[in-house]
Amino acid sequence: MKIAMLARNAKLYSHKRLVEAAEERGHTLDVINTLQCTMNITSHRPTILYRGETLSGYEAVIPRIGASITHYGLAVLRQFEMAGVWPLNESVAIGRSRDKLRSMQIFAKHGLGLPVTAFAHDPKQTDEVIKIAGGSPVVIKLLEGTQGIGVVLGETHNSAKSVIEAFRGVNVNILVQEFIKEAGSSDLRIFVIGGKVVAAMMRTGAEGDFRSNLHRGGSAKMIKITPEERSTAIRAAKVMGLNVAGVDILRANHGPVIMEVNSSPGIEGLEGATGLDVAGKIIEFIEKNAVKGKTKTKGKG
């Protein structure tokens, strides 16, 4: 099988492992720099040029599109889809998951556990959104943030108000969420492939940091999840329409709450914590499900 992977950095652990896993199974996996693709958008003959050459013959595409290039990356992925190449995750589903506000609204629509979340535009409503989120402390998130960047804890009402007003002063969109104190600066990353949980780990933030992201100096260990956590992760991936997803969950007193669903989840921390061949499981899923011009799941948003 000939597989394309849209990724800007071929040297990242996740990307190298996917190449290794594909080659071990006799496939060819080409890493294609998303930003170096040029699209010829023509009826009946959509093509993609890469470094002057027309891309052809691919049976599947793995989108590993960075958040900062989501718009262009999804355009390139749609071009592959138009050409009948099977995507591991569909462009519509990735776009849905990258929009934090839309994701939260979809989860709420389907009755999935969430932290209380407030969103408003008028600066005069700052006190109100803090109140909706349960009062201080609250978590303030940039809608476009990733890997813990743009996530701030407002420990008091005044500090939360100052942060919100500062973000609004530079015209960025934010969410304000309740702070799940009982989670203890830890969360669960649950990896879902094809509607099944294949691995899970608990991530704990660095000392003094409420964020649990490994990129921020956190640590990870293998964890046994509950049936409710398993069900929540599977449902979250399904309503997003994602075949492969990293679902981030907090353990709240009232049950699991979803923080985010990642459509391009890294596998380094997960393989390190669990010892599992996650990259191999992704390639196996592609082998079983890649069908020309057909996607696996559509989502419900």
C-alpha cells in the first residue's frame, strides 16, 4: 500500500514511528510537507503538486496537520479526498475537533460530561462568565491554543477578570471553564482507534503547574480506566467523526469530563508509558479500512 502523511517535520517521534510501522508491514509511507503542496482545483481532475511533481497512486493519507496551519492543511487534505484517497481522519472531522467552542457544543448536544463552560463577546459580561463557570478559580483558554499554550488559571475573581480583559484587549476568543480541583493537576489521555480504546495514560503536571501537558514538563504513566471513562472517550471520538483520536478527560467528582479531543495525537508519551505499539495499531487500522473514495465515519455534529 502507498500511503501519504501530511506533516511538516518528518523527524518528530510520532512521524518516524508511523513510517517505521508502515515499512515493517511492507507499505510505502511518504512524508509530505503540507505547506509545500500546490493544489490544482479543477472539476473532475483535482491534482496536488509537490515540489513540482504531481502526487498520484496513494491509497490512504494520514493527516498530521499542525494547529497553526489548520486552514491550509485541511484544504490540502480535501484535495486528497476529492481525488478519492482514503483519509485516516476526514477533513470535516478535523475541522470540527479543532474548534474548541464547536466541540464543546457538540459534546453538550450528545450529553457527554463537560466542565461548566462559559463564552461571551461583550467585555461587560466578564463578571457573568466567571459566575457561570462556578466562580474563581476558573480556567481561561484561548480557542486557538494547543499543548497547554494559552491556558491560564484565574485563582481569584479579580485575577481571572484581569486575564479575560487582557485577552479581549488583543481581540482573541476565549472560553472560561470551571476548575476541576479534585483532578489534582492530572488528566487522562485515552487513545481511540476505530471506535476502540487501544491505550490510556495519566498525565500529571510539573510541580506548581495545573496543566498536565507533557510538552510543559509533565509526566505520564499507564493507567486503568473505568468503563464510564472508556465509554466517554469512544463516544467523544464518534461524535467528532474521528477514526483516530486522543481524548483528554479529567476525573471530576461527578464523573469523567472531556477537556479536548485531539485529531493528531502524539504517540511518544503513550508508547513510552504503556509499552504498546500504537503506531502499528494505526497502520493496521488503515490496512483494514482504507477504501478508495470512502471514509469510515462521519460524526454527528
